[in-house]
Amino acid sequence: MNVLRIPLLALLPAMMAGPSVASENASRPNVVFFLVDDLGWTDVGCFGSSFYETPHIDALAASGMKFTQAYAACPVCSPTRASLMTGRHPVRVDITDWIKGRPTSSIDNPRFQHVTDRDELALEETTIAEELSANGYQTCFAGKWHLGGEGFLPTDQGFDVNIGGFHVGSPPGGYYGPWKNPYLKAKHKGEYLTQRLTAESIRFIRERDAERPFLLYLSYYNVHTPIQPDVRTVDRYRAKAKTLGPAPDVIQERSASTHARQDNPEYASMVGAVDRSVGEVLHVLDELELADDTIVCFFSDNGGLSTLPTGRREGPTCNLPLRSGKGWLYEGGIREPMIVRVPGVTKPGSVSDDVVCSTDFYPTLLQLTGLPLQDERHNDGVSLLPVLNGSGQLPERRLYWHYPHYHGSDWTPGAAIRDGQWKLIEFYETDEVELYDLASDIGEQRDLSEQLPERVTKLREQLAAWQKQMGARMPVPNPSWRTVN
């Protein structure tokens, strides 16, 4: 049964009018949100990959709007996931590292003590699922949660259904059954997790109450480690890799090394599994004649894993032309592939170069579903509706990243600010600062901090003022730290 819905384009004048955005009798659009774990900015074809094959994601971009300067609120997963759920900066919700983070006891001679933050998303926060559920939506979460365990699960945060989401960040037991997932039992040994999550998501769409709109939040465990190939396609990528020729040298990144080419067949097959899943879900929307009434979002929680300590294994992907990857505050760790399709609102094949952030999804989805903005809740996000429908521009703002933790990629505590074309990164461990002009140097290869000291001072002052205003937890010196000459 297909319910007659008011086209999204017809709702736009009401959406932009303020609190009386839509009549109570108007049928609200559905929402499908695809969130990929650790997918890099150039890990899909429409964002530049020639080794990974993503025809379905590319088709989604061709039917909607692609954002070229979209950022995660943190270079690791849990903080960004919290920002997506709440529209609030990770500092504000006190989740600034992946749960449970890396203890300083595993680090040789750390300069700073461990910065403690929350191990779950506080129940006092109002998630986008809770907001939509309160307005008649059926809500389903499938896949990686990583925002808390018992008592803080998706079903405690506004979702009616939880398929496989709990406190862990990578799939326990790997991608092939039995998985060891207490919230999703494998039907048989060797069952592929991504296939099952896709099937369960499709079952939710098919068996939903057709009289009510729905939110499906499909949060893949792919392409997080362990790197385990999708056996359906990996041989094709192995053959493809043999045609690439000798691998380039790794790129040195302080004490770490960055993989310099996309050439990992196993990883490529995992990207391909996500693409196939996206295609299957979108096909069901077409089959059930729901596509014209469904908002579709595609995003990643942080950059691709490309940078690891020198001497260890190489990262499985490469984010070039962006610098570094997951865990780092260079562009490779925080710039994400983002696509939004709103039928009747977004122009097919359109591209936005606006600087946007993961916190923006919350207010954007409120407006697109005909609900009033809740500025006191989604403090750090802005609605992207003027960009999506071409009616205006976003307000000027700065973006901030606060990552005062040690990470397994060899990142050490630091923070960053982007103001227009300028980006500044602070490295607390070494008392260093770097300045980049992203308009002319997307790869962050030319540090301008010495040439432009006044701009450095201004940006550092702005970053420090923001940290103070937000009550950001700053690193505390380690009394046993030894200066190494």
C-alpha cells in the first residue's frame, strides 16, 4: 500500500515560514540515513576514487546534492555519532573520544594525562530519533551504535527497533557469522553482517505501518577494521590491483606513515558491499513507490584509516589529495563524503561547496520533515535548507575541533579551527601550530604559520575563547613526563 503524500517541494513554503511549518494533516516525508564507518572522502567514485567501484552511491549523488566541504565534528567515531544524533558539538555532550578511548598507559612517555569523557550519550540529550518519534515517526536503527551499552542503547534514545547496535565500535567476531553480537544473531555460520543488516533494514521498510512516516538509520560496521573481504567481489579487485604497478612509497607524517594509494582489494570489496547495500535499499524505495517521499542522506563518521605508526601495518586506504586520515585533524581525518537527496527540493546532480558539519543534519532534518527548529537543543548545527533548495546562503561561522586525546594512529592531543579559507591546527604534545590556506592548498602541504603570525595569533585566540566558553576539558600535564632531547 502506498500512502498519498504531499510532495516535499509543496511543503517548502511552509517549512521556511517558521513554527507553523506544516499543517497537522500533512503527511511527513520518510528519512533514510546511510552512515558508513571510517569511509574516506575519496573512497567513492563520485568523490574521486578510480579503484573502488560505487555505482549506486554515485547514482545517489547524481540524483541529489553532493557536498564537497562536509566535515565530521571529530576525527574518530563516537563523538561524530553523538553530534549527528543531537546536533551538538562533541565537547558539549562530553564525548570527545571513541568509547572507551585509548588509555595513556599504552603510550610511551605521554606528556599529558588521560582526558576523561563520557562513555555513553546522556539520556538527557534529545536525539533526532526522539524528536521524530514524538511526531509520529516509526524509527529503526541498524548496525553500529557505539554510544553506550545497556540502558543507553538505540531503543533508549528514540528508536523503536535496534538491529545489532550496542557499545562496541567494531564487529565482535568479525563480519562473518556468528559475529558475537548480542543484539543480532547470525542465521548461519558465515553469514555476512552487511548483507544481514541490509535485509533487516529492507524488512523494516516492507513491514512498517504504511500510514506513518519512518526513519531508517542504517549505520554500517563497514569499513571499520578488521579488514575482511566481501567474498562476492574481492577476486575482481585482486585482479584490478595487479594492474596498478609498483606501490608508491608511504608518506611520512611525524612519527606515523600514510598509505599513498588506494589499492587494497579486501578494503575495496568492503566499500563495494556498502555500495551494494545502498543500491538494494534505494531499489526497495523505488519498488514501493516511496522514493519521491523519502529524504536520503549519506555520510561517514570520520576519515578513512590511512595513517598508522611507522613500522606497523599500513592503513587500508588513502585519502589523497587530503592529508593523513582517521584520528588526525588534517583534512583526511575530518572531511567526509556527503550526499543529500530531497525529491522536489535538491536539483539532481547539484554540487555544494559550502562548509558544513555533521551537527547540521539535525536541524536540517527537522525543517525538511516540517518540524520547528529547536535552537536550544541543536546548538551547534544550522539548517542546510537554503543550500538544498538554492534559496540562500548559510550564516557565517567558524568550525572547531577539539581532540585532546592520544589515538592509535599516532595522533597526540590537539585542536583545530577553520575560519573561511584558513585552518589552524594546534599540537599540544610538541607546542607546535600549523596554518593552512585551504582555498589554494587542500592537501595542507604549505604551513604558513611563520609567514602570517598575526593570523595565527588571531585564530589561536578564537580557538581558546571557544574552548573556554564551551568548558572544553583540556589536557593535564603528566608529572612523570620526561623531556626527550
